Amino acid sequence: GKDFFTFPQAMMQALRESPDLIFVGEIRDEETLNWAIFLAEAGFTVLTTYHTSSFPETVYRIVSSFPEEQRSLIQGRLARVLRAVVSQRLIRGRTGMRLVYEYVPVDGALSQAIAEGNYRQYSTPHSWNRSIEALVEAGQVTREEAITLRAMVGGGEVAPSRPGIFRREGL
């Protein structure tokens, strides 16, 4: 209400300012999500937050925010502009709170999978497992804590031996 009276007015003004980066806080509604995608389509770098716990859940929540008849169109739009998804959690380790995360860069193959709606089985280059393994290797969480953490972030079997603590998907 101080600089703009409506969200759409603010977004249109952002386009005129030619910013290097646009940060859209937590997306809670279809209008905000539509603007974020529109701004990215216009060539701006858009960062935003979404309350989800993984890459597939993030894409699903974005797509399902729209009516059924618009979802294939949104998948295509999202596939063209999405560059990466970072999911993160704070966990308690032996020396305090630690960050574990999943990083998914969106390359051509994944972009195609999003457009076709086949993104749910995508394996990530930096999975929750690798993030947890790094904490164990650094001595910041115990192997027992790691097993519990792995169950919290997505299940999976614990491998009995090195090189990794967890059995990697697909191996």
C-alpha cells in the first residue's frame, strides 16, 4: 500500500526496473506463482521459496496449484524456466544444528521429463544421502543418527559397508 496498491502493479513495475534478480517470497497462491513463472519467462532470474521437502514434491505442488485443464501448459512453462531446486532441512547433530540438502539442477533431460509429467523418479546428483554422508564423514553426526536422518528424508536401505553409508538409488 505504500509504493503499490496491488501485487500485479508491483510485478509490472519490477519488469520496468530491469532488475538482476527478483525474489518472490513464499508462494502461497496461483497468482503469485503465475507471476513468478511469467517473470522467469521474460528473462529475469527469479528466486522463490516453497514449503515442500523434495524436488518431485516441489514440481507436483507447483503444477497442482493450477486447475486440471491448465496443468499440461504449466508443466511446459515450468520446464522452460526452472533451473534448479534446492530442498533443505535443519537437523540436530552431535555439535548442534546442521543443514542437509538435496540439490537438483534442471538440465535438458529433466526439463523434458517435467514437460511430460515424468519427473517423479528423477535421481538427484546431490541427494539427501550425499549430504548426510558428508556430515558423517566430517564427524558432525554419528552413523546411527545418519540412519535416522535417512529415514526422515526419504527412506531407503542402509548399506552395510563403504564407500558410502547408504545404498545409492539405481546401484
